[in-house]
Amino acid sequence: MTGGTTDGAGSAARAGRRQGAPRGRTEQANALASFVLEVTDGVTLRELAERYHVGKTMWGEYRSGQKLVPLDLLERLVADRTPEEATRVSRTRTARRLHAAAVDAAAGPPEPAPEPGAVSGPGPSPGPRTPPRRRRHRLAVGVTVTAAVAVVALLLLVALLPSGDEDISAGGKLPSGGASQDGSPPVRAAPLTGTGVFAIGPGGDGVLQWDGPGAGDWTRIGDTAKRLWAGPAGLFATGVRGDGLFAYGGSPGRWHQVGEPGADFAISGTRVYRLAPDRGSVHVWDGRGTSWTWVGGPASRLYGGGPGLFATNPKDGRIFKYAGRPGEWEFVGTAGADFALTDRHLYGLTPDRAMVTRWLAPETRDADEKWTWAAGPAGALFAGAAGLFSTDPTGTRLRHYAKNAWHDIGPAGAEVRVAGREVFVLTDDRTSVRRWDPRTDTWTRVGGPAGTLAVTVPRAGA
């Protein structure tokens, strides 16, 4: 994103304690970490955490090589820290090359080539081929013959998102635990039946709900929070009182803990999904109290929306769709630089960010076509009921997808949230929340300052 762009030079005086030599598991991870250290030279972990909303501990691990920085965050970092265009282009190429090498090294030896007809998303299919058999992936969760067999069964739990398009084993489910044990009535989230716009104040001070239509029409509904998720299932936040997940009870000040901390959360319809802090398992909230049910194993990120729940494989970035039963996930496509969900479609940005493609659901496609071209290059994708949006390749401009093409609508800002008919943007300096109305192609200031935003739209037919 733009705004606050600074070069590494001249800021060394503000840096904190110098970080030691990289200590990743591979040489490639160390090379990537050294590159991140170079790009962030003169910037403290605290400054990075505040700018990108990623914790100081995580930034320390990115700069030490203990964890691989996500590609989208790496590219945003390069863009922010390299104001000169020619240098930025060169640095971005280097960043992508180092990141790809580190990911390949972490994955170990390559897997066997897929069988003929395997899907090659998120790009479009290269041409007519023999359609593969549609299969669902199931994961075993328990074997009780001997202790040795039990150990093997537990080891099998590490592979929710399978490494190939084949059946793994019989399915099942595993409760996540955390159900209330004190006999108190189980809490529920207040469903959101209309379009809602929510914000967290600067520094996490205050959770606010926009009542519209003016910039002063905000109601304080909570005291503190870190992140927000909104959807038909309700409004959820972390950092309300501790690091767990809290549900909004429908009136100011009413927040109830419904889950433990997570690495990611997603809402699809009335269901709320949680990725465990170690990204080792995915769970769905049972809708009351603190009871959650296991639905799958490792994932790197969750995407929720009208078409359902999707998750990416932490090993190779391939994307899978949850089939609705614990352990069952359908292979959708290979890795992409970004994914986004409208109320009807899943879109993928190819790894080189040169093309956006749309996934064709099984009921709407020919057997040999899984992805179709949608639009040209993009920097990042955003989507919702109002449609598909993206930043341009430089990350500076926001664009709307209409009539099979991108149309520039204004500055990209620090955050973009897509509602039912409108788009809300938090400006780069986070001092203003602006709304774009496609019917008039105009921008209006509706609030600010804010730390982060969340929006929701009515369910179809509601």
C-alpha cells in the first residue's frame, strides 16, 4: 500500500537492538531472512507490528528465518520501503525469487507429477483433457487396535489438506474442546441481518458501529479489540478481554468469549471457522458457548464467503474447499498469490500476479474446465457482495471489476472492505473512513480515525 513510504536510509537511528544472524532451517530460508533484514534496516519490530498488524514476535521470526514471511506481506513491505520505481521492480523480482526458493526448500523433495487431467488452478485449464474423477478427501481421526497403531493414527492428523487429489482414508470428527464446564448458560452471537460497518479505534481503543449516513453517526459498542470479523453469523473480535475470540451480544458492552485464540478466522454464512494458533487444525464453532468441532488439519489461511469455506495448504499453497463434513475437502486449484470471494464466486490471482481467474463451481462448468480468465494483472484482491475489486500492480490505486475489465475508482488506502453495494476504504494514514457508491461513482467520508474495519451484508433472501 502507499502512504508513509520511507527508504531504509536515514532511519537507522530509530532502530532497536540489531538482530543476529539468520537461523532458519534451510539456506534458502536464511537468504530470505537476510533480504527481509536488509529491506527493514532501521525499522524496529514495534514499528513493523504497528504498520502491518503482525505481532513483534512474528516479525522477529521472519527476520531470523525461523518462519517464512508470506509473499503478499513481503511484496507490500518492498513496495513501502522502496520509493524509487526501478529499484522497487528489481527488489520485487528478488523477493519473489528468494521466497519461491525458501518455500521449495521447506517443502522438501518434489511430489510426483499429478495424474493426467489434474487441475492446474488458479490459472485456467490449458485445454481439453480427460476429466479426473471427482473425489472428496477424508481424514482418519482414530484407530484403537494397539498403541503403535494409535501413534500412526495421530501422525495422520497432520494432513488435512491432502498432498494429492486422492482419497486418504475414512473420515470422522474430533471435538476441539473448550466447552463450558461451569454450568452457565451457553452464549450465542447476535446475528447480523443488515449491512453493517464496524471499526476499531486507533490503538485498539473502542469498537464502533456505523449507523450512517454521516461521519458522526457511530455508536461505541465495545471498549477494546484487536481484530474484527463480521458476517451473517454475527460480529466477532479478538483482544476484547484477552486473546480469545469474543462474540458481540447485540447491545453495547455485551461481549462473550466463544473460543480460544486462533491464527485466522473466517465466516461463511452462519458458520464461524477457526484456524488453530499453530495452524495445525481447523474447527467450526457449534454456535453456542465455547464448543467447537474439528473439521480438518493443517492450513495456512482461511477464506470464507458466499461460496463456502476455502483453505490453503501450508506446504504448497494449493487451495481446497470444505465439503461440509469433518475431514472432507475438495481440491480446487494450485497456489495463487491471493484469493477472494464474492457472494457467488472464488477468484484467484496467479503467483506472478499477471492474471485473475475465476473458479467454476462443478455445477456450472464443463468437466474439463476448472478456471476461466477474468481480468489482467492485480496487486491484491478484495471481494464481497458488491463484486470484485483489486489494487493495481503498484498497490496505489483501487479498481472495480466490471464488464470483464478493471476500472480505476480511487486511492487504494490501508484497508479495503467490500459491503453489499458499497466499498469502504481506510485511508493510508488511517485518519479517515471513506465510502464509494458505485451508483454515483462518488466517495464520501463517513468516519475516522480507525485502526481497522469490518463489514457485513444481509444474507440472500433476508
